[in-house]
Amino acid sequence: MNRKIYGKIAYNTFAWLIGLIWIIPFIGLLMTAVRPMDELLHGWWNLKVLHLTFRNFINAWHNPNVPLSQGTMNSLIVAIPATVIPILIATMAGYGFSRYRFPAKKSLFILIVLMLALPQQMIAVPIFKIMNKLGLIDNYLGLIIVHTAWGLPWITFFMRNFFTTLPPSVEEAARIDGASDTRIFFSIALPIATPAIVSAAALQFTWVWSDFFLALILMYSPNKLLATQRIPLMRGVYFVNWGLLSAAAILLMIVPILVYTLLQKYYVKGMIGWSSK
């Protein structure tokens, strides 16, 4: 009995230690954001003189050159449709892969899995050329299309694995009662898959929100720049205000943190979609 208690104490102590080590960089970022620059010259961990201020957050949000407020709205314009559209398409595709037989099904699924390993840097030039020919450079629609195409393979894989874990008995009973495939999908399969859909949506939204590379390729107008593109522009030429940059980074993190906080009760349930029979 004592051995089990000591084991739990050791396990929890180790877990708290790992958590503390993991959160130290964020503590440094936060302390840099809420303290004047002259107090950081000897390190953010030096607390001999401590004056907390939110001026850096205000200056980042209302920056005269690249306001993060406008960048946040631009990021939402891209992130919301670039999350909803691939979720709708990939959920139907994943259901089809898990329930139906059709020609070249195995080959198509292998192709989807292979696309998961494709790095963005490899297709940067083709993406730019295609969007340029379509007249979608410096256009939110072009960026939404690219993020949608990039999210479809992994969400399809995710949802296919989730639907594979569900017994088809309820769907078969509904089919015997005369329900169509469309009715079965929207009335039975889709509500059951809510945890997986929410989990995939949280991940897709976070990845689109945090994207810098694709936005850097496709967006150029100063008033259209996304939030991630604006933070480097706050750096300055002759002076780097680390407090301002840290505050901007924290403001950028707030939105995905809120998303995970609101959806956390579905998120853990939905992660079963990563396991496959």
C-alpha cells in the first residue's frame, strides 16, 4: 500500500516538474510583455524591481503601422471558412471511405495518406503560380482555397478512422426502415461524430490561425496582412521592442486558447479518431 502511495507521489511530482519546465518559456514571454524594457536588461527572472503594465498590449493592438486589431479580423476572415469548408467536405469523404465500396478506394486512400507527408515548402512555387493564374494573389479567397485543400487529406483520414470505430448496426436498421443514405448520414452519423468533428475543427482552426508561410506567399497588401504577418513588422529597424513583440504574441495566442477552452469537453472524446481498427 505504501509503495503505491509513494509511486503516485513520485509520478505526480515528475508530472508537475515536466509541466513547470514546459511552461517556463511562456512565463518568460508573459513577464517580458508586462514589464518596462529597462527592467528586462538583467533578465525577466530578476524581480528586485517589478512594475507591471499593460501598455505593450495596448500598443500592439493599436499599433500605428500594423495594428493587431485589424490583423485579427483578417485572420478570422480566413480561418473560419478555411475550417468550416474542409470539415464539411472531409466528413462526408471520411464517412464514404468507412462505409462504402467503390473502384480505386484503396488507391485513393493511400494517396490521401501520402499527401499528409507533403511539406508546404515543396509546393510553394506551384501554389503561387496557380493562384497567380487564377488572379487570387493577395486575395483572401485564394488563401482560403489553399488552406481548405491542405486540410482535406488529414481531416478525411481523421474522420474515416473515427467512423470505422462506430458499429454500423444503427445505420443498417435505419436503412431497413427505408431511410436514404443522405438521411442516414445527416440524421445519424453526423450527430454521433460531433466529438470528432469538433476535435478536427479545433486543430484545423489553430493551424490556419497560426499559419505564416502560406500567408507570406499569397498576401501582400498592408491592410490585408494577417495577424501572424504583422508581428514581425513590429520589430523595427534600429530598435527591437521585445515587450511589444511578446505582448503581440500573447494576443495572437488568446484566440486558439479560447477555442480549445470552449471545446475541450468534446476534444478528448474526439481524439479516438486517430486510432484505427
